[in-house]
Amino acid sequence: MSGEIEMLLRGVLLGIAVAAPVGPIGVLCIQRSMAAGFWAGFSGGIGTALADALYATLAAAGFAALAGVTEGMAGQVLRWAGAAFIAWLGWRTMLAPAATRAAESGREERPWRLLAVTFALTMSNPATILSFAALFAGLGLAADATPATATAAVAGVFIGSLLWWAFLSGSVAVLRHRIDEGWKRWINRIAGAVLIAFALALVL
């Protein structure tokens, strides 16, 4: 049992480390948390955590042999589709007005939509499975790949990812009350520009 607990804790740290770098999904969650509060942003983190857990499950189950998916036409189509979607989100974010009371009350924000968007964006990068396969090997999962330790590692990744997104969304949601509408409009523009830059980086 101690081995499973240790692998769970290692997975939590791995989940935080994978989620922490600020990318297009992080920018989206920050912007949504700023506009409509904690749950509006955290829902995006849930979508990412679910996708990470799915890829981690495939890697832990030994499906890293599917690395060929990341090469050739299938992987290229996924990357281009993800880039186009990120660019579209960036354009919409740049044009979004500052948050109003109606938006803050949740009437205009539907958290499940951001959950679906971030899940799809994360799944559009099949190279993630290779990252988890390599990281799991570094954690020692390859040397002790029992069903129990594999399950513990995947659960840890999911928990760690959720912890990070809860911290990020909560921090931004607390600070948003100290920012006026003018600053929120500029935050929307900057967030949108960053998303478009990420999209260009994907295709270049």
C-alpha cells in the first residue's frame, strides 16, 4: 500500500508540474476567472485535467507505442485544427467587453462550454502521451507497472492538475474585484493577443 501512496504523491507533483506552465489554456482560464469568477475559470482547468488524466491513462497502460499518431498527417491535422481554434478564441477574447454584473452572475458564462473547449484543446496535442510516458518512466512506473501503481499515478496527475487550476482560478477571482473595467478590457485584449501568438507558434 505504501508504494501506491508514494506513486500517488509523485503523480500529484507531476500533475502540478505539467499544468503550471502558462499556455493558451492558462490564459483562457485567467481571462474567464477575471471576467466571471472562480467557477468560470476553474471549469477550464477541469477539462484540461480530464484530458491529462486520459492521456496519462494511455501512457500508463503502455500505449506509448501509438507515438506514430503524433507524426504524419493525423498529427499534423490535429495540430493545425488546434491552432485554428486557439486563434479563433484569441480573436473573440480580444473583442470581448469588460465583465458586467450580468456576466459575473453567470448568466452569460456557461462553465461547461469552457470545460469542453479546454478538453478538446488538450486532446488536440497527441504528443502529450509521449510526455507522460517519459515522465512516468522517470517516476519509476516502468520498473513497477502494476495496475495499482499505474492507477495511483494517474489519479495523482488528475488531483495535482485540479489543485493547480483551483489555485490559479481562485487567485485571479480574488484579485478581479480590485480591477476596474478599463483594466479588464485591456486584459481581454492582451489575453486574446497571447492566444493568437500561441496559435502562430503552433503552425510555425
